[in-house]
Amino acid sequence: MTIIGMVGMCAIMSAVLSTPMVVGAMYATVNNSSFTIYGDYAPSPELLLQVFDQGDLPVGGANVIVWSPCRDKVVGGVTDGEGRFVFSFNNVSLPPGKNEAYISVKVMQEGYMDYSNDFLVKVRKAPAP
């Protein structure tokens, strides 16, 4: 009985030790929550995205993908050691018939759950004069 119990215990320990570790959560902030474009196309301001873990520590080396409101332009890169990534778009446009839309982001880093935000920055079209 002791031998069977030891084999069972080894099987259980093996299963527990081979279970992947729980990954951490992360989130992103941006220095500007909205901006206005004048006309159909306009450059965006320079935006500073910062990525943090659940303990509010910066996440360096994270892969960042940012989509324009029409999702026709993409900017990508890697956060620096302080979790920062600076981006802008040369010509931002809104989807046809819309007066506002959003820039979206996805952040990926090994050891963390992917972070996505489809409403990162609101882009508004200025009313016609």
C-alpha cells in the first residue's frame, strides 16, 4: 500500500509542478484621452502610452500595437525600461459618416495576460464652420 501511495503522490506532485504559473495582469495609460481633427485628415498629437503591472510597476519590453480610428494605419513598437511608448499618426481620419471614433491598442508581454483597449483615445472631428 505504501508503494502505491508513493506512486500516486509522485503523480500528483508531477501534475502540480508542471502546471503553468499564473500570469500577471497589466494595463496602459495615455497622456491625452481625446483630441480633435480639423478636416478629413489631420496629424495626431504625439501620445505617450505607459504600461504598468498590477503592482503599478512599469512593464518594459512589452510589444505594443496601436490602430487608428479607421484601422487603416498601424503603429507598433516596444516599451522602454520605464514602460513608455510614444506614437503618433501622420494622417488620422474617421470612418465614413462618423464624427468621432477611437484609437485602439493591444499590449503583449511574456508572463502577462494580453491587454487590449478599443477606446484608448477618442478622436473627434471639428464641426464645419
